Amino acid sequence: MSGCVTHTKPVPYFMTHGTQDDVCRYPQFGVPQINDFAKLNGCMPQDMPTPSENTPACVDFAGCMPGYPARACIFVGGHTPSPPGNWVPEESWKFISQF
């Protein structure tokens, strides 16, 4: 995830990232990584969505190879596994349950 590794195989990829993350600063971290995986997955380039204060903004990359989707959910917040609104479990399950 640090951007120091070259990935060579497609992997289904789901990312959440806070715009105020002070550990892995956005967009320098997160965006390059999902773009790398999306490219390997055959997806079309995608701009990251802009979240509102209390609602995440999610985007599914288009054109991905079957079985190799890429999805990003961006939220206003810091470096946390549980941003405001408790939406991460539902979004994670939605991504995982497609397999």
C-alpha cells in the first residue's frame, strides 16, 4: 500500500479514505494505489468523488474485468476505520458479497 511495490496481478479492490487523514495524507496516499489496482483490473480511469460533511461519496470504476471490481469511498474525516455514520460495514459487505 505504500506505493513502493509494483503490482502485477489483478485484485478486487475496495478503498475508504478520509480527506483529513493526517497519517496517510489524501490524495497522495490511497488515490495512486486504487488507480494502480484499477488499471491492472482493466478499469477505466475515474476521478475521486467529493464527499459532503456527513455523507461519504463512493464510486465504482467502470469497465473492470469480470471478478475484479474497484470501488472507492471517500469521506470527510481522519485516519480511522470507523468514520462518522457507521457506513463502512454496509459498504464493505456490499463489495465482498458480490463474490
